[in-house]
Amino acid sequence: MTGAQASAAGGSGATPTPRGGKLGTAAVNQAGLWNIANILTMVRLLLVPCFVLLLLHDGGYDPVWRAFAWAAFAVAMITDVFDGHLARTYNLVTDFGKIADPIADKAIMGAALICLSSLGDLPWWITGVILFRELGITLMRFWVIRHSVIPASRGGKMKTLAQGIAVGMYVLALTGPLATLRFWVMMAAVVLTVVTGLDYVRQAVVLRRRGLAAERAAVLEAVAAAADVKDTVAGQCVADAAGGGMEPLVDPVAGVRGASEAAPVAGVRGASEGER
């Protein structure tokens, strides 16, 4: 009776079922999703359409509405900094966060660049260079994710900061020296975008080569281990057969062949002995 109670309570090593049956289990599984890091990521995703509406309101040239759009963009950039830090610090990393966080980053930055270019404030070639780099690096991360993860470098963080500052300055309706300053800040962001993109390409190629070499080494090691096991088993069988522990293996074809060859010889020998 005591053993049955211990087993029911999970004393035998089984995981106890949460109270409430399936509903309790679902609540436990969802607790990992609704954490502060993922909530900040979802807030950033929701800010994307709000930012676009604020920036393009009244033709996109009202300084007041553009200031509101800048505030939305600034909040999105701040949440980008904090959600990743919180996820790593408090072990809140989830599959949803891994997918949604880069999507939110690219969405807010891409929306800002495209809107600014469509308004004529930012040259399209700058938007094309930045978006091409961001999408290309994202695809490259998925290309090498089976082998390793490309870590975020210091240059990449500087690039993100420079892009955020430059785009934020373009969102505001600046004039005079500040308008000239934002152009040079954007040029610095473009240079960092290209340089860090090339560095990520180099890292991806190196990581993929290392990953493929490690896979080949693992395959060769597995083949060598299998060959060693086969040789060991064969040697043990021979040793047992020589020591009488096992009957030696007999080739059935050879046995039949030997029997068929032995029969005529025995018949001839018996006939010769009978004649004698």
C-alpha cells in the first residue's frame, strides 16, 4: 500500500502530473513563452505598423507626427537592447524568441528605411545596401546553424547602434547643420554595415568548413570503431572455437561438397575389400 502511494506521488522517478490534468500541463508549457523578453519582442513587432502610420501621416512631412514616429522607433530600439539581455541573463531563451527577435529587428529597420526612401529623404541605394546585408546575413546564419552559431561581434553591435541613430535622425524633420550631420552618421552606418557583413561571411565560411571537417572525422571514427568491434568479435569466435568453447563454423556448401566427394571413394574402397 505504501509502495503504491509512493508510486502515485512520483516517488518511483516518474514526473508528477500537475494539478488540473491537461489544463495544468498546458499552463506549465506556456509559462516559458510568456516571459518578459518575449513580451518585449512582441511589443516591438506591434510597434512596426504604428511607426509606419505615424511616419506617413499627413503625407509624411508633418514635424509633429514625425516626432511621434521617432518616439515609436526609439522605443523599438530600446526593447531590442533589453529583450536579448534579459533572455540571456535570466535564462529566458525560447524557440519563439530565437525566431521572432531577428524578425522584429529587420521589420522595424526595413520599414523605416523603405518609408524614408519613399518620402525622398533617403537615397534608395542606401536602403538597398542595408537591407541586402541584413537579409543576406540572416540567411547565412541559417546556412551554418547546423554546424555552429555566428556570434554577434563588437562591430555588429556598433553597426546596429549607428543604424539606429542615423535612421532616427532621418525620421526627425531636421534642417541645417543637423541635416548635414545625419548624412555623415548614415555614411558611417553604411560603412560599418558593409565591413561587418564581409566579416560575417568570412566567419560563416570558416565555421562551415570546420563543421564539415568535424562531421567527416566523426564518420571516420565511427567506421574505425565498427571495424575494431568486428575484428574483436571475429578473434573471440576463433579463440572459442580453438579452445572447444564453441563449435567451429562449418560452411554448408563445403560440407555438402565433401560428403558428395567422400561417398564414391568409400564405395570404391568397399568394393575392393569385398573382392579381396
